[in-house]
Amino acid sequence: MTAALVAGLSALELDADIAARAKLSQYIALLDKWNRTHNLTAIRDPAQMVTHHLLDSLAVLAHLPKQARLRVLDIGSGGGLPGIPLAIAQPDWRIVLLDSNQKKAAFLRQAAIELNLANVEVCAVRVQDYMAYLLFDVVIARAFSDLATFATVARRLVAPGGRLVAMKGAYPYEELQQLPSDVLVAEVPAVRVPGLDVQRHLVIMEPRVP
């Protein structure tokens, strides 16, 4: 697992130090442990978790803003994806993990404590009921919903100049056609995930200014 992680980080050209690599490995161990009783992910093999979850999450970094102190909201975080890997890789970012499932939120809180992620906040609430005291530069979702639903419920949480980012598999032609008119599609880049021979795309959107 460690070799696959190091190779994957190198392929993604991510400069993760020893401490960050240790936290990423520890996160996979925690996910594997909790998954045995709480069904956080259908993937049971820790080695597969590295490619399918960890590297899949980190691969989006190349397409996110490079600024320091970025505010990121991860909607439907589940087992902490992509929020926790992003928080480990970018300790100066502020990341809120949002999931209405209490068991998943309990895991997220425990993971943030054990990994010493001071830049992570966990909220166990539906996105429709979430009230943000500050808006976000990036609102991201990995397996939350279709694009139209995501854009509809999340656009109010995006700061001026911010972006909605949906992680998808194959190019989502039909979902793109269903997007509301108050959301502009900025780009739909293909994402390369080391060790994963499947299609991955990001749908990067911007709320239209009224």
C-alpha cells in the first residue's frame, strides 16, 4: 500500500512530505477499520482504497485554485472523500465536511481528531439546511447527486468568483444538458488517476451573476 501511495503521489507530481504521506496512510487504515462495521465504502481492499479513493481525490488538485487559505466545502463527504485527502495535502486550506448521516459524521470527526487535522470542520446536516457563516471558494462533491441537483442546492454556498466542482466518471453528456440556466459550465477536464484505468472527469461550474 505504501509503495502504491508513493508511486501515485509521484505520478500526480504532488510534493507530499513524510508527515503528509504518513497521515494519508493512516487515513486509509482508519477507513478500512471503520468500514468493517459502518459500511462507509463498497471497496474492502485497502490497496484499492489507495487508488480508487485516495489518489482519485488527490487527482483533482491540479484543477483547483492554487491560492492559500482556500475555503472548500465537501458535500456528501461520506467517508471523507475528497475532503480529508485534500485537507492533508493542503494544510493551509479550510475544509468543511458535510454529511447528514450521523454514523459517517462520527467517523469524519474521529478521523479529523486522530489525523490532527486542525483545518477540518465536520457538520452533520443536510446541505439544504446548512447555513454557512462564510461562503466557499470551492464547493465540491464526489458521489452526491446528479449535476442539476448539486448545482441547485449548492450554488448559494459559493463565494463571488468561486466554483462548483463535481467529480464524475464518464463524460456526463445528459447531465450537462439538464443544468439550470443560472449555472455556467467553465470546463469539463478529463482527470488522470494513477493506477486506475477508468474514465474520470470534473465538471467545473460557476454560478451566473444575476
